[in-house]
Amino acid sequence: DAGVTQSPTHLIKTRGQQVTLRCSPKSGHDTVSWYQQALGQGPQFIFQYYEEEERQRGNFPDRFSGHQFPNYSSELNVNALLLGDSALYLCATSGRQGDTEAFFGQGTRLTVV
Amino acid sequence: GESVGLHLPTLSVQEGDNSIINCAYSNSASDYFIWYKQESGKGPQFIIDIRSNMDKRQGQRVTVLLNKTVKHLSLQIAATQPGDSAVYFCAENMGGGFKTIFGAGTRLFVKA
């Protein structure tokens, strides 16, 4: 079992650009949550996907959007990047509609310059 | 508003001693609590969880205590080892797939 995998591991983008981050869930998991973790802070919930729909959303602007595919994998898209979007983006997956412990991927380190 | 906070941002312990990391939460509707360990450059790793119908749960070298009366959560690590050095986060969840709220974290240093 490969666990939760995220790609890419590191990424550098310019302000105003768009970025897509990817997440493959742990085997047997159907719920995907995305988090943003700024340096020295705890992860902040962005949104959660279940059955290919956004089920829950945190306090993030519409520039942050996502998608879940039939195989439960997910993408996080961020448009019009700002310097403040620089962070570690974490994907967490869980089973049984999200009501179990979540397993995290290693994250994607996004740097906006 | 909802928040999960930690009492101490940094904790330093001697190898072999027991560690206690504390956490306060404010959402009385939360019914599921989790402790995560995060090492540098890695994603958070699940340590132990506890549901609100319990007040104590034990794992391998770790124990989580939940005091719902004062909305307090603690993580006890027995015989702390250098490999336990990391940032520890408590997190709360209202269950049913609701979002998980993380605190800012406590950095644990283990002195050899």
C-alpha cells in the first residue's frame, strides 16, 4: 500500500499564475481533504471532497478550487497566485465518508515568487 | 469561534523521561480528537485518537486523556526517545466527515 501520494513535491510559480496539485488516496479511502500549512503553523482546512463533490469548505477564497475523480484521486487548483499562497499543501484521505482517521501525504511545497 | 490551542509552543525533555503535551479546545460539539506528529519535511502522521465518549486511550508508549468538562486534551509519551522529536498537533473534528481543525503545534525537543 503506497499510502497517500502527492505530486509534485516542490513547485515554484510566479505571482498571477495558476497551479494544479495532485493527490492519490490511500487504498480503500474515498474522502479527500486539502490543507494549507504556512511555516510554523498548523494545517488550515481548505475543502473536502467526497463522491466527486465538494462537501465542506474552509475560509479560503474562490481562487482555490478542486476536483475529485471517479478513482477518488483529487486535484487542488489555485488561480491568480499571490505571494501569501506560498505554503505546504497537504492532502489527507480517509475512509467511510471521512469519519475515520485521516492519513496525510508528504505535501507539496509551493513557493510563489 | 472554533479553535484548538496548545498551552506551550515548545517542550524540552530528557531522553527517557515522560512527555506531556497539552491542548485546549473550544468547540463543545467536537466528538473526535486526534494527535498528529509532524517531522521536518513530512506530512502529519497519525499517533492516536479518542472519541468524546471516552476519557482515556492508550497506544504503544502514548496515552491520550480527554477532559470534556474543561475542554482539555493531553498526549503523554512514555520513555521519550530522540526519534520523538517533532512538532505535535492536536486536532478536533465534529465527526461525520466534518473538517478537522488543527492547533498551532508544540515542538518537542528530546535531549540525549
